[in-house]
Amino acid sequence: MKNYTTYCWWTGDNELSENRKRSLESMKIAPGGNIVFIDKDNLKNYILPDYPLHEGYQYLSPIQKGDYLKCYFMHHYGGGYSDIKQTSKPWTEYFDRLNQNENLYAIGYAEREPNHVACLEDCRLDPKKSLNCREYTLSEDGSSWTSQHLRNNWTKLIGCGLMICKKDTPFTRDWWKALNEKMDGYLEELKKYPSQWPRDSYNHVNPNTGEKSKYPIPWAVLHGHVYHPLTLKYHKNIDQDLTYPVMSNYQ
């Protein structure tokens, strides 16, 4: 079944800022199809009985809850995802193209520079070394990339803020598997040190206390560290034609 729905969410307890509200209104006009806004109150309506949220989800920061949900929705539902940012161009033609091409798994926007690529490390072995760019094994066949290899191939990658995906493709299945492996690896630490503020991240300074956070997960681990390598792995099945998101005055 073709899904022309675009999902977005706000997982925190804080209200949308005025900039975010304006962005959300622009999204209702531009992408085309159905826009579904999900928050902590209606999320339960979209969680499938056979695929409950990971036990560790409740301990994540709102930012990383959003990272988790990107994978959950793109794998189990398909359709579009957008950060709550200003949008100007309709997406209908991209939905059409994705649905008409059986070899296409996703459409996103091209990354603009190598410095936007996630720095990898094997967090399952040593989650504290968030900037130690070790080789990261993606799949059972041993396919692996280093951060430098990703940066050397950055023109083949798509960004993390907007995407349209078919559900349950080899791309989303690998994404879902890798994400849950990471969640499994961090679960016990998450129970001990759950998120304390919306943008919590390992070793970042908590603006409320002035102390370094004990929250165990580095910023990009649940999304860019998985998503960028997989968009390289499947780049022949992914288009890069979505318009680059507006990155100013959105917070």
C-alpha cells in the first residue's frame, strides 16, 4: 500500500517554540499528502502490538527518542519523515517516484560537506570513547567502514533531517537491527543514568547544573552512526533529490 503520510514529532514535555509552530504550519502546506504530528500523548496510538518500543526508550533524551522513532516509523510504516523545520517544496513527486520504482528504497537530501558525516566508533565495546573513530561492523557478512571511508564517500550519503522511505526494505531492516543492538548495549547504563534535559548527551554539560552529564549515549550514536553507513551501503537504491532543509531560525 502506498503511504503518502509524512510524520514528525515532539517527544519532550516542553511546548513547541513559536519558530517550531511556524515550521509545522509550513509543513502542512508544502510536503503534500497527510501530515501526522506525534507527541508523547498520542504516540501510543502508533506503536504496533508486535513491535513495542524498546525498554530503553523511556530513558532516552527527547532528541534521541526522535532518532529512535525515525527508524521505527520508516521501517514499520514507511512514508516521509521531517524535522520540524521550514519546508517550501511539495514532496508529492518524490512519493510518486519512490512508489513507482521497485529498486528505490528511499529518497533524501544530499549531504553538503564531509564534516556533516557522523564520526563512528564501536559503542558496544567502549561507549565512553565517543570520538574514537574505530571500524564499525554493519552486518553479519562483515561489511564495515571507517569514519574516513564515510567522509571520502560523503557525496553518496543522505542527511538525517528529511527522508521518504518504503517500509520493510533491506535498508530499513538493517537500520532497525543495528539500532536495537545499540539500545541493548546501552540499556543498563540508561537505567542508571536516564536523560535529565531535552538535549542530553554523553559528557555534555547540563545547563541546569553546570556538571557534565552521566547520560551514556553520545549525540549521534542512535542515528548518524547507523544511518550514514547504511545510506552508503545502499546508495544505489537511494536518491538524493529532496530539498535541503532550512537550518536557520528553527529552534
